[in-house]
Amino acid sequence: MGLVTDDSAAPEPDLGTLISDWLDWKAAGDALGVSVNKVRTYIREHQLAAVVPTPGSGQKVPAELIMDGEIVKGVPGLLTVFHDGGYDDREILAWLFTVDETLPGRPIDALRENRGSEVKRRAQAMSL
């Protein structure tokens, strides 16, 4: 007997294609100036997102979530809003790194460029 599948479900996005630069937990810690244990805490507390981008690669953090030695402003709040709405890190990262012409660009770029108000508003609306 096979698994029951829902053919109407959208295919899972290929995060390895959407996101080009990944950091393992040690590299993320180095970029933030913290220990691997602190990175683990950030992930657990939804301050950072981490996924396995390609099978067998181990859990990694998108490098673009870190800028100038800090987590990009707005990312922790956005992660919390999405998690409260039932989204997982994979779904959140797919949304953050997918181009949205109405922003314009990717939501992560808007956050990195301090244009996060609209990104946060959309995240709140999606999570209701």
C-alpha cells in the first residue's frame, strides 16, 4: 500500500534553486558572532529559519537572513507571525525568497533594504 497523495497540492518549491547561498550552523554562528548553541536557540525560538535545502545536506540557514553581523531586521517577527499562523520554515523561506512583482522583488530584499512594512503587513494577512 502506498501513501495517499493529494494531487491538488502545489509542488514543493526547490529551496536549493530559490536560495543560492546557505550557511551551516557553525558558519551562521560565525557570521553572527555567536556559538552554534546560540544559533540552535535562534532557530528553535523562530529568530532564524533553517531547513535541509537538498537531501543529505543537513540543516542550513539562508545567508541572506544575516546582514552586517545581525539577523536582518524584521525577520524574527515575520517568522513568529508565520509560525503562529501554522507555516513551517520551508514554506516561510519559499515565500521570503520568491519574487513578488507587487513589492517589487523578493520579500527578503525588501526587509534587507529596510522596506519591511508591506512585507510584515502581508505576512500578518496570510497568517490569519
